[in-house]
Amino acid sequence: MNDNPRLEYTGQSNSSVNAAYAGMPTGTNVAIIDTTSGTALVWNVMLEAGGSGNVSLIYDASTPAGDYHLVAQDSSGTTIAESIGFYIDPSNSG
């Protein structure tokens, strides 16, 4: 059985980023990361049950436009999965 953690960007709106995940351990934290600075917007989602599913991460209008990606870290803070990159522009309401 292959349960390697996976985090896949699946799309976004003008205020959230959506992802699918699989093989995540209990207590995994997911964040939107600024690709240029490496700074997390906020570690705002904990996958308490782990496993597989879908998640939405919300960002606000003050988020700087730029390149981002998603990162999942286990409860010890080790990065276990990353998504592809995507662009956020909160001023673009779509």
C-alpha cells in the first residue's frame, strides 16, 4: 500500500485556494506559502483526522499579489508535501 502524502492544487476563487490531499498523517498543517519569500500567509488549516479529502484555505484582500504554493507539514513541522505553484491577485475579482 502506497500512502505517500500528496497535496494537489485544484483551483481558487478571489478569496480562497482549493486542494485535494491524500495519505496525510493526523495533525497535518496546511498553509499558503509566498514562493518568493518563503513566508506562510497563515497556518490556517489543520487536517485533524489526516487521510484523504479536500480543503479550502482562505486569504484576505490584503494578501500581496504574487506567486504562491501550498505546503503540508506533519505535527513535528517537517514538510511532507507541496503543491504546484499558482498566482494570487486579491484585487482581481474574476
